[in-house]
Amino acid sequence: MPRSLPGRPRGSWIGRLLSTRRRHPLAAIAVLVALMFTCGGAYAALAPSTSQNVQAASSTQIDEGRQLFAVGCASCHGLNGEGQINDDGEVLGPSLIGVGAASVDFQVGTGRMPLAAPSAQAERKPPAYDQDQIDALAAFVASLAPGPDIPDAEYLDTSAGDVARGGELFRTNCSQCHNTTGQGGALTNGQFAPALTGVEPRHIYEAMLTGPQAMPVFTDETITPEEKRDIIAFLESVQDEPDPGGLGIGRAGPVAEGLWAWLVGIGLLIGMATWIVTRSSKA
Amino acid sequence: MSTIVNGAGKVVDFVDQRITASNWLKRNIRKVFPDHWSFLLGEIALFSFILILLSGVFLTFWFKPSMAHIAYEGAYVPMRGVGMSEAYASTLELSFEVRGGLLMRQVHHWGALVFLAAMSAHMLRIFFTGAFRKPREINWLIGVTLLVLGVAAGFTGYSLPDDLLSGTGLRIIEGGMLAIPIVGTYLSSFLFGGEYPGDDIVARLYPLHILLIPGLIIALVTAHLMILWYQKHTHWGGPGKTNHNVAGAPFFPIYVAKAGGFQFIVMGVIVLLAATIQINPVWLWGPYDPSVVSAGTQPDWYVGFLDGALRVMPPWEFYIFDRPITMSVLIPAVILPGLILTPLALYPWLEQKATGDTREHHVLDRPRNVPVRTGIGVAFIVFYILLWIAGGNDFFATILEIPVNWITWSIRIGIFALPPLAFWLTKRICLGLERRDRDKVMHGRETGIVMVSPDGEFSELHAPLSQADAYQLTWHERQLPSDPGPATDANGIPNPNYRAKRVQAKLSRFYFGDVVQKPTREEVEAAHHNGHHDAVEAGHRDEITSGQQ
């Protein structure tokens, strides 16, 4: 491309530009914009990092959370998270004092809260708030009283987990409701243990810690943070594991297998039997 | 070529001179077998059983029937270091380390599911067509025994790998035994060698599963087939097919070729299932641990109805002399199987009692022509399917996203309400079909041609059936309810058998009272005569429509 001729110094067009256009009507504005970018960039680069400023930021976060809470949650849980009980004893929303940030992060982060409609159990759905707003709500609820906190990243790093031990712990403590590989299962009166496939490690951890809905609480004394990490590692491993035997048919066990044996197995064979007798010399 | 033929001839001659089989062969090799798809259901069972035997032998080479506790160090990484029994570890070895082992496990398991399904379907065919009637009652009994043995073979096999599902299944069996008054605890102790689960059960189930039960099945299948051979196969009625002959193809070469081909098809379908669809992935269930009962625990389909009965039975327990009688387990786990199996086994005699028919039958019934029997069969199927659904109540609740309690309550009510409804509905449908057959015979087939008379009356033309078609609808016997006769004879002396006869007549009326009888010769003639002017007017049209057929 003959755009810049050989031998001509490359940077010279800037100098020429600056000298010839310095009296242009927009020159002052251009300089101003350049200065603003410089200052802003310098502030962003030089300002102390956020981790050192968590306490300072969280007071504004708590305020933001309080406002979000008043709009989205207070109608059931009360303005200060104290909960509401109707005159007839029906719990409109339980008290959130002491449930901690982990509970909020789980319930709102998995879309269970806010409820779409009262039912036997809150359903998992796309979250209504973004992560910043969830953090703000969590900070506000955590400020009401101390409670379980959002887990540290080190316990969510499943690559460090022991899958075999996680499997044993899962079968002993969780499979009663969630099935042996986290497929979920039915509980009484329309409640259910949800499937654990595709759930973020953080939310699984928080569920164990806070015991949402029908689920029991597994404190750090019952199942240590390392063991929780192992359980999550097991679930991830099982989820990613291929089915060496062919189609998994939901890994749902004998009911699905029986249906296949009857509908496909016997169905196909009866079809074959019909075919065989149609190829028949009429006796 | 001729040397080969000569050589073969010499070998055959050598054998024949010593065991003189040619006479026997000549008689039997041309044995005639009738052709119908429903006659092949038993063959599906037979061929899948052969495949189960073959794949089972393969599995015994590696499976270790031992409950010795070891720490797993095999190829399946997510289980490394987990404590388990040798039985479970060797099942994992079969699945992940033995070449072709997983395929063989899956062939064995799919084969078992198909085997039992085929036996059940075969039995339903026998039931609905009345093939169990005299002289085939013994083969019916053998068949019922084979079904029970098949379930026993399946269940013992399900329990061998010592995974979470098999252990839980055994736990339920133990519960059922404990519910039996007085002897229950002893029975359980004998079976498990002490307190459940003990260290013995896998080693005890193993010889039952690979020796005793298959041995009995082979023996009874042999008897089943020998009796079938001796009594000859039943066939459908039709032109030239009577109670005194069998119409079909000769055993050799046609039937042998067909059955041989069908054997490969059956085995091929099962291997195809096994090669493409995963079954019983024990590595996902984990080793058995008595403290763990996972959600979604179900037995294989053939035990599902018993599990279902246990699940929907309301709690009921009382004490006699301070001993608990747990009816909520005793009824579904012990009494119910007896209540199902006893009438099932005795059905040929029950029906004989009701119909008073002690003649031999070699021609099958069309299900519609015995509406009550067909109704009973469908009612039983509905009853069984309801219990089956109950056995997977949590599965269906999860899949359909409805409360599990709804399913349980629907089945508690449905188990009493739906079978009678199914009986009534089926009987009505059968009677309707019979009525249609009768109309066809008497008035012919609907042609779809609607005529308007000069008076403006609309009527549809009927084309008379061909003689062959009419015969197909009328070859069955007329079944009239029996008559108890007068209570006293002409001299006023009471008949001593009157009471029994009246009961029998009542049952007979239940069976045949509503049956729509095929028309008599006179009725057919009268009907044709009445329709005569129609036929004359539309004579040419009839020819056209029958010509098109």
C-alpha cells in the first residue's frame, strides 16, 4: 500500500497536525477530553484496590441493599427482615434475622426468591437481580445479625476435592432425597429435592450451610468445609462422567429400564414376530 | 461332492442302525406348527433365556460372590479407596476392566427384563385365547411356576452385585419376612445367617441364581415343550381348521428355519439394546451400606408391583400377646402375592367349574367371544399396572411434577375402583364387537353407498359377506349358560344335586348370560330373505363392490 512513502518519518504527521490545527474551534475541547481521560485513567490505576476498602464500600452496599429489600422483599419479610405472620398463623415470610449472607446469595442467586407464587416449594428459575444487587441484599441481611457467610473461594475449588470421599459423604447424607447421583427426588406433599445438575458450586455449598426449605442444615461441625468441597467435587465428576454403557436414559434406574424393556424390547420383538409370520406360505 | 454326501450318509446310517431313530424322526420331523405372531411370544422368552444363560456363564468367570470387605483399587477412579464388598468390586471390574464385560452385563440384564416381559406377554396370550383349557392345564401350571422362577432368578441376580439398590431390595425382603408372625424372625436369621445383612447372603444367593433356579427353569421348560409337542399346538379356527387337526407348516424345514431365524432376531434385538442403552450402572449407585437408602430406589419391573403394594398400603399394626402384627407389611408383601398367584394358577379349573365345560379344546377363542374372561384379564392388567405405577410413585411424581401423595391416594382409590370399571368396559366392548360380527353375518358388510328412496328415506346398502368371511365370524361354538333343570322331578322328588347345579348355573350365567350369540342358520336365512328386495334392487352394485375386493 503506497500510503506512507518510503523515507518519510512516521511520527511527523502528529506534529504537523498539532501545529496546523492548534487554532481549530474544537481544539480546546479535544484538549479537555484528553486531560479528563488522563486524570480518570490515573485515578483508576492509582486508587487503592477494592479489597482494602470493603468495609468502607459495604456501608453504601448495605444502604443499596436496604433499598432493594424495601422494594422487592419487604412485602413478605417485613421492612427490617423481621418476617410477617398473618392473624390466622400463616407465615407470609419468615424472619431473615440471622440467616446470613449465604442464605440470601442462595435464595436470590438461584432465582428461588422472590417467589413467583406461593406453592409447596420455591422453584429454581433465572435470578431476578444481578450479582451486584444480590451482594447488596446479602450485605443488608447480614448486617441485621450475624449468620453464615458466603463461602471462601478455596472451598469451591473442586479440583482440590477428593471425589471418592465426596461420593461416600453424598450417599450417606444426601442421596436419601437427591438420589445417588443428584438426580433429585420427590418428598411429601409436593415438596421435592431438586436435581443438582448444573448448579453452581457456591450455591450447593450455601444450600448445605443454610438448609433451604425442606433441606436440613449441615453446619461446618457436621460436614467440614473441606468435606463440602469433596461433595461438590463428586457431583461435578459424576455430572461430567460419560455413560460407558450407551444412552443414560436419565440414569433413573429400574423404572425407566422396565419401560424400555416393554415398549422398545418387547414392542420391537412383537413387530418382528408379526413380520416373520407375514412371510408365510399359507398352509 | 458325492463323496461328502456318501460320507454323511454313512455316518447317519451308522447312528441309525444303533439307535433306530429314523422312525421316530419320520414321525416327528413333519410335525405341524400353526403360524401366528402371538404364538411366537413364548419363543421370545425361550431365546432370551438361552442368551441369559450364555452371558451369565461369561459373568461367572469374573464375579466373586463374596461379602469380604476390601478397599477398592480398580480402574474406576471415583471409587478409589472406597470400602466395599468383593462382589461389588468384581462387578466394577467386570464393567470397567474386563473386555466386553460391560456389554455382557448389559446383555444379561436386558435379557432378563425381556425374558420376564416375554413370559408375561406369552401368559396373557394363553389366557385371552383360552389356550389353557383342557388338556393344557398342566402346561398352564408349569408356565405359572416358570414365571415365579423367572422372578426369583431375576431378583437373586439383582441382589448379587451388592450395590446400593440390591442391598435395599434385600432389606425389603427381610422386612417382608420379619412381618410373618412367629416364624418371620427365624426365617430371616436362616436366610441371612444371623442379623441382617451379615456376610453370607451374596454367597447364598449365588448358587441359587446360577445353579438351582436356572436348573429348575431348564427342567420345566423342557417339560413345557415336551407336553406342547405331545399335545400339539393350538390354532385359530377357520376353513379346514378344526378341533381334530392342526393346520400349519411342518417342523422341518419350514418351522426350524423360521424359529432359527427368529432366534437370531431375538438375540440381536437384546444385544442391540445392551450395546446402546445403559442398564443398572452400579458404579453410580455405590456400594451397599445398610445406613443408606437413596431416593429413586426401585426394583426391576417384575417386582415393581409388590414394591408398589408396600408403598400404597396405609399403616396398620396391632399387638397380640405383646407381639406386633404388622399388617401394613404382611398384606402387601406376603398375602397379596398369594392372592394373585393362587387364582392365577387355578384359573383353568375355576373357569371349568363356572362353564361346566370338560371337553378338550384345540381351537382358540377369539377374546371377544368370551367377554367375561377377557374382562377379568383386562381388570387384572389394570390392577397390576396400578401397583406398578405405585412402585415408581416417586419417579412419576418427579417426572410429572405432581405431589407424590396424590399418586399414592389415586392408587389407593383406583386399586378398588378401576379394575371393576375395566372389567365392565372390556365386557361391553367385547359384546359390541360380537354384535357387530352378528350384524355382518346377518346383513352383510356396509358398502358406504347411501340410497334415497322415492319417499325420501335414506338407507345404506349392505353387501353380503363371502362364505369364507362369514365362516371366519361363525366358526366358534355357541356358548349358552347351563340350566340347573327342575328342582324336583316329575314325581315331585327333589333333585339332590339341585343346589350345586344352581350355583354352577349362576356362574355359567355370569360367564355366558350376556354373550351375543352368533346367528343360527334360520336367522341368517330369514335376514337374507328380509333384505331380499334390497339385494335385488342393488344387485349390480353388490357385484361391483365385491368385484373390487
